[in-house]
Amino acid sequence: MPKYLITSALPYANGPIHFGHIAGAYLPADIFTRFLRQNGEDALYICGTDEHGVAITIGAEKAGVPYQQYVDGHHKTIKAFFDKLNIRFDHFSRTTLPEHFPLCQEFFLDLHKKGFIKPAVEPQFFCVKCNRFLADRYVTGACPKCGAGEVRGDECTKCGEWLEPSKIISPSCKVCGGKPEIREVTQYFLDLTAFAPRLKEWLGAKTDWKPNVRNKALSMIEEGLVQRSITRELTWGVPVPLPEAAGKVLYVWFDAPIGYISATMEWAKLKGEPEAWKDWWQNKDSKLIHFIGKDNIIFHTIIWPAMLMGQDKPWILPDNVPGNEFYNLENRKFSKSEGWYIDTDDFFSKYAVDALRYAIASNGPETADSQFLWEDFAARNNELADTLGNLVNRCFSFMKKNFDGKIPAAGELKPEDKALLDGMAPAFAETGAFYRTYKVRQAVARAMALAMAANKYVNDTAPWALRKTDIVRCATVLNVASRAIINAAILLYPVIPDTALKILAKAGLPPGDKAPAFKPWEGSLDGLALGEDASLLFTKILPEQVKTEVEKLKGMAEAAQAAK
Ligand SMILES: [Zn+2]
Ligand SMILES: [Zn+2]
């Protein structure tokens, strides 16, 4: 039986993350992992913060704090945010941990020894005033490819092109604003050209990948791969392990993906089985799944696989790279500096975590950009309240009142009962197939279809009216409806785990925070004593609240604009 090693892109420890990140690389991975566990499959979910690179050194310098202290703070904040959203990693590590450095250096040396990493002299920007080389984001200017201004030295935020820092047009120093001069310096280059045929063959066989991910990777190979510099003149990072390269560190994008492995090593060590990581990374039965946003496609489909291919060690290659598009906020990119964001403390003081998970999952950026709209969020929340919440509440409170707090035994089944019950197995088969192929939007819709069918069934059969006229029929309807409710909860568990477990507890099923098996509930419900909890699952969001939230967002953006 295969086992699944699941990763989410390592977030940069240089600021809080937002719902856009969650929609791209985290919630889909958490849902996938939970679904696998429901099926009794072996899964390990690994992530951690990416704590090197110029985004971090610039941030720390601006904040006037030491680099380590800076990343410590952000690591904590980011971890707390994932906890809040119930994103359950098996291990959440960081790339400044001790295991990480020797492993990165080993990667470098192996590839260097095999001739895939070579030194070359290249022109580089140097700021005389600051007395340093301007690596990556220390230089800004115009993109040589699309012409966009104010782009970062290593990456165009407009066209997504990965840039060689010295190619920027009209460069200026990010720190002092001065015009840098060009100096010659030796850097080390990863020879991607050597991997082109193997990468092409490997990607060619990945017909089950999302077309956007695979096509982008293949078109990059078609355009021609080049040698990419993987070292920088910086003090913060993993030192290049060659005596002649003193003062250089590995480029953050060389060290970051290795963080997936070192995090797994740390997980194994903490578990008391220090070699256990090999069973995930060097085992051909292990399937490596990288959840990412589309801005990370090149790294996970070209550079990282090349780094793994270029060694004699039995590394597995990514089995799939479910890359998502971008998720925006009310028609614009999330941006804290522009005041276009959601204050998450405020958000969670008013709204349910599962409502957010459900809203994102129902409308995730799987094949095209999508966005968080307050109106849509309210509609999704209210859909949960009206369909699932209302169904649970009216059935369970009715049984509490009229059937001694128990699910009554069913009498003879009528065709409408059988129709609902016969729909359970197909609902599981179809929803499961969607979860397994990263089609969360469709999985949610299919699972909700069962909840809607159950609602309609209860409306049509009207057990409240039957209570006085036909108590046996009334009992039968409630028994069948209870089974549908339980199954809807199991189907939706990956998306709304807390709510699903709460529903199962309300139904009187054994408590626990374990994933319920992904199959129709088979046990008898006759006489099952309902749980004590009578709280409502969801509170409806009113149109006035939506209006207030949108106005608040606009106000924050105006204030940010005025402050500039
Ligand atoms: Zn560009
Ligand atoms: Zn400068």
C-alpha cells in the first residue's frame, strides 16, 4: 500500500500569512491529509518556516532586530495562525534548525562533485555606500522581461519571471536608494541544462497532474533551461561548504526545499526513531505530494526535482505537485501595507473557523484565480447554517423532546426512505474520488448534495406532523434522517473537521478527535442516546454585517493610502 508524504510550501518567516496563502498551499493539503487518514492510509504532513533569504534580512534590518530574533517571532505567529485554522501538520519545523545546515551542504557537495554545480564569474551589483553586494531583493529596478518597475532583484512580482539579480534595468539599492556599480564575483551555478531530457521525460509521464502545473513546467523546458546561480554574498543563510567560497551562502531557493527533508528528520528524531525519515524520502512506495501556489511551480517541478535527480542517493521525486492559482480579497491582492487585508483576530472573534474553511474550500483557486468576497463568505456560512446546522438542530432537538433523547428505531421503509439511504454509497464514492484528485470544490458540492437531499427528505416527510398521526412512521423518518446527517458529517470532515466531530458527538456516537472512517455509517442507530450538546452549529451572518465589513476594508485601504 502506498504511503503519502505531504508538504505545503514553506512560508517565509517575514510576516503574517493571510487567507490567500491558506487557500493556495495549506487548506487543500490539510483536507487531502485528513481524507487519507479517514481511509486508513499512511500519511505524513510536513511543513515549516523558510527562514533564510533577503526578504528576511531586509525585514529584520528595517525592524532593527537581529535576524534570528526576527524569524523566531514570525515563526511563532505563523504557527499560531495555522493552529487557529486547524491546519494539522504532523510536524512544523524551520530552516534554521541544526539538522538543516549539514543536509543542505551535503546536497551542494554531492551535486558539485558530480559536476552539476560549477563556479563562474558574473557581474553583480555592489553598493559602495552600503559597502555590500546587493543580492536579490537588495536591488530594485525594472523587469528585463516585462518592463514592470519596482520589481525585486530575484523575482518579477508582475510577470513571475525568476531573474538573475544583475539583469535588472535601472537598478537602485533597496537600503540607501543609491545607484549600485557592477563588480565581478564568483558564484556557483546549478546546471539545469544537464537535466532537461530527464525532466522532460519525467514530466511527460505525469498525465494526472493539473494541466496548469505540468504545462508551465514543460513550457519552461521548451524555452530552454539555463544555469542558475545558487549562491549569494550574504551573512544569513547556509554557508557554502567550500573553503574557496568563504563568505557566501546558499541561495534561499536552494536551501528551502531541502527543508522538507530536514523537517522530516527532525520529526523522526523527536519521535525517537532518527532513521524513520528514510522510510518517507527514500522508499519507492512513498508518494511525495507538494502543495504549492502557482508562483512556486518552477522550483517544485524543475529545480528541486533536478537537485534530487542529480545525486546517487535513492531520493524519491514528487509524485504530484498540486499547484493552485491565486486567491485575492475583494478584487485585489491581499496587502497589509495597502490596508487591503483581514484582521484575523477580529475575524475569528466573530466568525467560525469551519465557516472560513468551508468558504475557501467551496471556492478555492484550483484552476483559476478566485477570491474572498465578504458577500460570498456570508452566503457560504449561511448555507452551512441553513442546510447542515438547521437539519441537525431540528431533527436532534425533536428527538430529544419526543423520543426520550434517543434515535428511535425504524419501522418498515418506504421508497423515499430507501432512495435517500441508497444515495449514501454513491455519495461516498463520488466525493472520495474528488478529494483524491485534489478537486475540493467538487468534493464539497457533492457532499453538500447529500445534506440538501436529507433536508428535502425531512421537509417532504414532515416528521413533526407525523408525531400525532403515525408515530412509527415519524420514528422511521427520524432514524433515516439521522443516518443521513451522520454520513454528511463524515463526508465533510476533511473540510469542517470540528463541526463534523461535533455532529457525531451530538448524534451520540463515541467521542474522539480521530478521523471517522470514510464510508457510510453501518452500525444500527436504534435507541442511540443523543449527546448532551444542544448548541447551534453556525450563526447566520446578516447583510448589514457584510456591509460593515466591506466598509471597514475600504476604510483601512484609504487610511493606508493617506499615510503614504
Ligand atoms: Zn516581469
Ligand atoms: Zn546602498
